Amino acid sequence: MRIATLNLQHGGGARVKGLCEALGQLDADVLVLTEFRIGQRADALTTWLRERGYCQISHGGPPEKVNSVLVAARDGATRPRPLPASSAHAHRVVELTAGEVLIVGVYFPGNAIKDRFWRAEFLPYVASRVGEPCLVIGDFNTGKHRLDEDGATFFSADCIGTLEQAGWVDPWRSRNPLAREFTWFNHTGSGFRLDHAYASPALARRVTASWYDQTPRTSRVSDHAALVVDIA
């Protein structure tokens, strides 16, 4: 099973056609699309997904013009949104099962808001999923200081360590312990690895490959690279 994630960059706008072509090249069984926005462009995107055989589609149901996350699978079952409807961040976490694997698509907010979300909601949530075959994947909007960025600017970098201490495994980092590959660059040209996947202990040993596809970013259909994870 192949799972891939790509940031649509504020819903995709006029780039939806190019984004669909890029997604087709990934040939994933499950797609996790971050910065998804409802609206006319989203309708074109979901129509394309269904035409390509992604019969199970679930998204965070955000208000209009609010970035969210969409998960689409060729085979599987959608699940209710796991965070309480009363949460301001309920649209940031979406679950879908593919076979016996739980796929969790995530899109994190920025800066201080992100830190509160990590500590008050997300870490308790993933603690409830660590015992089952689960892959959490998407745009985490953070990483490790001086490894996933040149400096130490990330908010909530220590929360990545908390995830790993709980047993979650980053398949890409486990295969590339000291490597740097950035998935997004700011206006000054500084690079950051923002897009991650974390496999639960029960699933990590079944991951056979993990890599970044820079084509969506270099072709400018998105400002992010795609992340791909293969599971036996």
C-alpha cells in the first residue's frame, strides 16, 4: 500500500489541474492533501479523485477559505472526525482505515497556536492510537532544530521528541539519520522539512520505503514537496 501526502497551497486555486497531474504521478492508494479548502476548486479536485478510483473521501469540514486536510483512498472506510466538534482544531485531524491500517491525515497551525494544539489536543490524541497499526502523515509545520532546518526557529520542536519517545517512528528519518531534505522554502531561500509521517510501533516494521518527491515543488504546482510511504 502506498500513502502519499502533498500540501495543496491554499486549496490549489488555478493550479488544481496541475496538482491533479502531480497526484496521478504519485500513484498512491491513499492520498493525504493538506491546505485543502472547500469551494469550487475543491469540487473539481474531489471529482478528479473519484474518477481516478478514490471512492472513500473524507475531510475536516472547515469553514470556507480555511485550510484543512483531506484523505482519499481507493479502498477503505471513512471514520468520524476524532477531535471533539467543539474544538477549534477539529478540522485538522482526519481518520480513514485502509485494510487494517489507520491512516491519520494532519495539518498543523502555525507558531504559538500550534504549540497549544500539540500539547492540549494532539499528543493526547495520538497516545490513544499508538497501540494499533497507524500512520500519521501530513504537514506538521515543525521539525527538529538544526536538522530539519538550518537554525532553531521551529515552534513545538520538542513535541517531535515526545512522539518518538512514545514509540512513533519517522520512516524517512530512520532511513536517513543525518540527511537533510527540505520540503518547503521561505522567501529568503531557507529550507525546512515540514511534511512528516510517523508510524506506530505495530506498523513501523511493515514500512518498506519512504521518500520525498520534489517534482510538485520544482514544477510550482505547490510550494511543498510530496512525501511517499510504502507499507507491506
